[in-house]
Amino acid sequence: MTVLALAAPVLAGCSSINEKVGAGMGDMIPQWAGGLPAGAPPRPGTPEYDRFMQERERERQIPAAERDKETQSKANAQAAAPGR
């Protein structure tokens, strides 16, 4: 009983460490092994996420007709770029 009472705080401390490590490790798992898909947005709280949200807001403000033209021009530019 004493061993269990002494082990409980140690195990409780590991849970907070595993929570932080688990979020980072999920980003390192390849897509074929069940990791994040290629088009997944960045994690909240990162500078990349802030830029992603600003870009989404900017695109939301563009009228639909212009947005379609911009999407087509981006798709053409990516198709023309070799090695991507």
C-alpha cells in the first residue's frame, strides 16, 4: 500500500509531460502511418497559424468572382512549377 501511495504522485507528474510531448509527436508521424494529412492547417498558437488565419480572412473579403480567378491563377502557377 505504501509503494502505491508513493508511486501515485510520480505517475500523475508523467501525465502532464505526456500531454505536451504527445501534441508535438503527432506532427512528426508520417501521413501513411496515420499522421496529419498534407493539407492540414497549422496548430493554433503558432506564428504559422496566425498567418494562415490572416490569409483566410483576406480571401473571405474578396468577392467570389475575383476569388475564383485568383484560385485558378494559383493552380496554374503550381502546375507550371517543376519538381513540386
